[in-house]
Amino acid sequence: MKTLVSAVIGLGLVASSAQAHAVLERKQASPGSTYRGVVQIMHGCDGKPTTQVRVSIPEGLIGAKPMPKAGWTLAMTRGAYARTYATHHGTASEGVTSITWSGGSLPDDEVDEFTFLAQVADTFEPGATVYVPVQQDCTEGSHSWSDIPKPGQDAHDLKAAAPAFRIVQVAQAAPAKAASVKAGDLTIETPWLRATPNGAKVAGGYVRITNTGGTPDVLTGAAVPFAKSGDIHSMTMEDGVMKMAPVSGGLTIKPGETVELKPGGYHLMFEGLTGAPKAGETVSGTLTFQKAGTVPVTFSVAPIGASAPGGQHQHQH
């Protein structure tokens, strides 16, 4: 199935109801959310009533389900997706590709709505525009609202623009601040992770550790459920080049010392990811020490690129 998506930003691609006559009521959706597609039919065909509306479901709208309408007959076409998608209920490799309402009669001087629900794939990037072609048939004549702008073209210049909505970033809640944890002579404060994009294989973790005892302890590793391994790495600048390397033997926390693992310095490196931490979540994990043993901690998750658990951003990687 052809993907009816453009990632061109700022070109006013979502046509207004003043210029298009089949439009989507909801103009925005976030990756992973449930989208309620309300197709509004604004008029008939040269004065003739509308008797059939067919909505093509584009690639990336998963598990589409129509809302029945009194006096109209529903029909659906199913087909394979171009890829397998993660859904709220598992995975899906096929689903509804078009929905048709037929047999009713919508006069030219009246407006009505034809509704479906679908999950927006988390593969969409914020700024993309999703086009949902609509075929409108009348007792005489028809309209095909299916034109999609080429790169650099304004949808307002199209005579029969497909209804569309834009992908926007989900609003991120500030990550919760985890309470400090005591483990023997160690005080562990503010464990946090950076969110990662889907498909990433590594994630960075950070924490502040204070040793109030009289003997040293050594941080040797860390674990979270979605990573195969968690080690301590250092990041240094040599001859203008940022270099990263594992810390052999672990990181020593001396008596009376506070060690902070943070972006640009010592940090936890989680590798072999099988999931993607999302900003605003909390993640249960562990830190492992030579003396204190394995200590349960709760990592808060800050946005991608954050330099602190509060969500400030930086340009280091």
C-alpha cells in the first residue's frame, strides 16, 4: 500500500473547509495515539445528493474501525500493511484499507459526518502530514478528494485536495523525581534515563551517589528490563574529539565522596535495547555495587537529548 504521507513542514498542507469539500474535523494526532477520523461532507455533486462515501485508510493508520450510520450500509476492504506494526493489543500486519458508507442520501444543502477510529503508528515523525483520500459519489456525478501535494507544493493550490491531518509531538509531562535510596553507607539520588527513539539500540543513564561511610565501594553495573546489559562508561575530550569507553573494574566511590554520573562524563550505558523509554515514564531498575550489592532504584525518564532530569536539552551525544 502506498504511504500517503509528507514530512514537509510549514507549507500549509492541511486544506481548509473553504477550499476543500471533504475535510477531517480533527487536524492533529500524536504517534501511538488513537485518532478519531471524522470526515465531513460539505456538499453534493452539482446540486445532487450524496449516496456513497469511500474513505481510503493510509499506511500507518492501524486497526481502522468504522462507526455505523443509520440509513447507510457499511462495507470494508482488508489488505496487508507494508510492514508489521506494534499496536495496543500486540502486533498487526494487515487490516482495513478502505471503508464505504452507501445507500443513504445526503442532500446537497446539508452536511454530515462519516467517522472511523484508528491507531496512529509510532513510526510517524512529528511534522508529517497524513492524507486520507475520500471518494464521494452522488445520484449524478462524483468527486474524488484524493490530490496530494508534491514536495514544495501548497495543498491550497489543489482543486481536489485529500483531507489531511498533521502529526504532532505528544505533550511531555515533567519526569517524576525519584526519592533518594539508602544502601548501607551509600545514598543514591536522582536516577534518570534519556528517552530514546524507536529502534535505538543504546540508552544513557545517570545518577548521583554519595558514600557516607569509612570505606570505598564500587559501582559495577546496572540493569533495566528492556536492556540486555548495563555498564559504566566514561566520556572524555582528546584533541578535540569526544571519546567514550567502558570503565574497567567499575567506578569507585571513595569515603566522603559524591560521584555524579551525568551527560558528558561518567554515565550508565544500557545496550541491546528491546524497548524505548518514553519521556515522563518511570522505569524500575537496579544498580550493583561490590559492597552494597544489588540495589533497586526507580529511573525517571527525561526527553531525548536532555542534560538533566528536568528535561533541559543539550547538544552532546
